Amino acid sequence: MSFAPRTDDEVLAATDVGVLLRYGLTQDAFRAALFGDGAVAAAVTLDRLSVVPRSVAFVAEVVRAGGLAYAARLPEPLPSPQAAEVLRDWLGDAAQTATTPEAETRAVRWLEAVAEIIALRRATRDGAA
């Protein structure tokens, strides 16, 4: 099976991260999309806002310790106001339906995946420069 490559802009245009979080953390039918295009779209969005991977990994730890609803209420989950607003919206969307420990664990894993994708994007860019 081969996949046609897509640009970052094409992935962003076709992906609603909030919707995927709302359903992908609790419904198996959406999980592959959440951890595929959803994680890529989130990583592209946050990378374009200059978010470093360790900041997203830190938020994953906050979610692990306090839950999605707690993390969504943080005034500044990320250093920049614009990135913080984006992430708060996503976390708020996820908190609406992810009310079980399993869903919260999936949210942590998803945030960790987003952090890894950002790190890979940066390493690839830095290696090409």
C-alpha cells in the first residue's frame, strides 16, 4: 500500500484536531486518525508557533498527574500565549469526552507522540540546514 505525500498545509486543512481528540480518545474508530493525521496536524501547528517538544512533553506529564480538565484550565500550558490558547482549546475538547482513566492515558500518549513528531521535524530541518 502506498500513500500520496501531502504537504503540511494539506494535512492542516483536512484535519480538525479538536474533533479527533473529542472522539479519538474514547472511540476505536477514530483512534488511528487521532494518532496519525491528528498528531501530525497538532505537531505542525505547534511547531509553526515555535513550541519546543519538551513543552508538549511537560503538558503530557501535567495531564498524567492532574487530568485533562485540570490541564485545560491552566492559564499558560505553553510559554507563548497563542500556542497556549490553541492547546487549551484542544485539551478542553478532549476533556469533554475523555472521562475514564484509559482515555486520559491515551491523551498522555497522544501528547507524547505530538512532542516526538515536533522533535523529528526539528531534527530533520536542522540536519538539512
